[in-house]
Amino acid sequence: MQLDIDAGKPAELLRAIERRLPAFAAQLRGQPVRVQIAGSAAPSRTLLRNVCSSVEAAGATRLEIED
């Protein structure tokens, strides 16, 4: 999964992830997931925490954040 931090504000990015993630939940269930952070800005702790929670709730077995 790629996350472009420059694509919008953290709240907007989180809403987009929450809209799109259910469509991929079946593919994520039981699989390791790598989230690649792209962009010039640093991701906020709140955004990272919420992304991790959302991916975990989708059923991923392992989560890796690549900055």
C-alpha cells in the first residue's frame, strides 16, 4: 500500500483510506502489509496510528511502515 502524504491533509487522507480499504479487506486478511510513505512532508503520528488501526482491523497479520 502506498500513501502519498502530499495528496492532502491528514484528515482527508484518512477518510480516503477508510473509503477504499473495505474493498481490499478480503485481500489483506491474513497477509502481511507494507505501507510505503511517499511525499516531502513528515506523516503525523495520528495519521500513522489511524492507518495502522485500519489495516489491522482489515485483518492483516503483520504491518510494516516504510518511510
